[in-house]
Amino acid sequence: MFGIKHYCTIGLNSREANNEALAEQVMEILPLFIYKEGVVGIGEIGFDDQTPAEEKYYRAQLELAKESGLPVQIHTPHRDKKAVPNAVWTLLLNTALIRIKSSSIIIMKKP
């Protein structure tokens, strides 16, 4: 509309990952939306309270991004950023280029 092209990332936000009933519903339909025109990545995903549920859905969305070839936008906690699990950082560093912007990390595809 109005000659403006809209682009977005789409995903299960880490805060909502702690509502497992909602998270399961989102994860069930998320693959239907990631291939829509204008969707340029999966996100914002990551951690808020750093719970096991957040890690479960974070990893599931990383896998979905890998399968689809889409980049991901990672959200780091607003509180205690240093407590983000080392394994998560290692995974990201080994699989993607990283650009940090504000409280988010945008994962770019490897060249």
C-alpha cells in the first residue's frame, strides 16, 4: 500500500515461550508464515528469564531457521546479560555472523 514494501521477522518471543500452551500453538503454525512475502527472518527469539522453556523454543526456532535458510534475530535478556548460557553463545559463534544492536543480536547468514 502507498508504494511501501513491508519486511519483518516473525517468531515466538522469549517471554511468551514460558506459556507452553501458547508456545506450542505458535510453533505449530510458525512454519506456515515464515515463507510469506516480506518475511526476512525468524525472530526476535532468545532469552528473557532464562528458563528451560525459553531454551527449548529458542533451539526449536534456530532449527527452523536452519531448515528454512532464514537468518534469526536474537533477543538477549534485559537483566543479567552475562548469564546467557555459554553453550548458546558458542552455538551462535560457530554457525553465524553476529551483529549486536541495542539489546538484540542479529544473526546474519554466513557468506
